[in-house]
Amino acid sequence: MNTFAVVQAVIIGLLVLGSAFYAFRKLLPGVSARALASASASLNKPWRSPLLQRLGRRLQPKQATGNCGDGCGTCGTCGPTPPKNARPDVQPLEFRPRQR
């Protein structure tokens, strides 16, 4: 087997692996968030090397950060954050068909 075929097989394998990871994240967001949180928790231990700890912090999903101001709703204690330019005196338009 020549070198070109090996390099080609490695590149194609990496592309397929990346595509599968992207599809996993898009199609199963809850499962992928739990898997990433588990991997992040195992890598982010004090006895791990700083490189692995940095990778664990980078893998940590946004839902697991514990920021109550983001309105993620994972803990059930905070509601959605209202838009900054929302005005309570503005009523939405409601269209109804004409009466005949």
C-alpha cells in the first residue's frame, strides 16, 4: 500500500468522523450535551494535566455553566429572558376574516 492511499484514507476517515459528530450534535442535542458534560467532568479533574483540564473546560456545554442569566431553563428556576427592547404597551396585531 503506498503512502498516498494511506493519507487519503486518513483524511476521508477524519471527514466522516467530523460529519458524524456534527450530525450527532444537531440531531440529538440533549444526548450530545449529556455526553459532552460527562466527558468534560472526567477531564476537568484537579489531578489531570493543564492541557486536559483546558480541553475539559472547552468541551463543557453551555447548559452546564450554571449561569442563571442565560435563560437556558435546564434547572427550572429561571424563565426566559425578555428582549431588551420589549415594550409592554405594544399589542400584537390580530387579523380576522371579514364577516359577511
